Amino acid sequence: MLITDTVGFIKKLPHNLIESFKSTLAETREADLILIISDASHSAISEHLEIVANELNNISAPENRIQVMNKIDLLTPEQMSYIRRTFPKSHLISAKTGTGIDSLKSFILDQAKKNQKEEYNEQN
């Protein structure tokens, strides 16, 4: 399993950094699973996710993507309800408190096992 991290996506990235940023993401094209980790408490969360999706599509990243909403410990009940309604397939976590981390780990391990099984079946 390969796990990589990239700098957060930035709107209006300076032109001279665009190519190096894209080369940093080149490994993403080989990913079996992409975790898009976002700040659930940010007011522009939908815009951020749109930028990420567009950039991943621009570099032909695989569609096997999951949304992880971090910082749920900062949300009011109304904000949590909005996140659940707007992003129903998202994994809700708090890195600070540990909420949802075990569930996310289990999901990732299940996906890794599934991918390993599929690769084995393709080889045999």
C-alpha cells in the first residue's frame, strides 16, 4: 500500500508552480483509492471540493475516491446536519478527538483487501 500526501489544493495557484504541483500528483493516477480529506468546518467546503475534483479529473486520476470530512468536533449541530445531508457518503472524522478514525481505518483496510483480491484474481 502506498500512502502519499500533497499540499492542499489552492485556487489560483501561480502559473510557475502549476507544473510542479501536477507532477507531485502524478502518482495519484496509479492510486487504488484516493482519500480527499477536507476541513468540514470551512465555509467554502463545496467550492474546495469542486476544485479538488476538477484537478483530479484534469490529471486523469481514478474515480475510486472517498470524501473524508475532518474537524467535525468544530461543527455545530446545524453544521453537522448540513454536512451529512450535503455529503452523505463522506466519512466524518475528527483527527483531534479520534471520532470516526477507527471506522475510516477499517474502510481503508477493507478496500486494500478488496484490491489485493482483485489483483490476485486477475493474475490467476
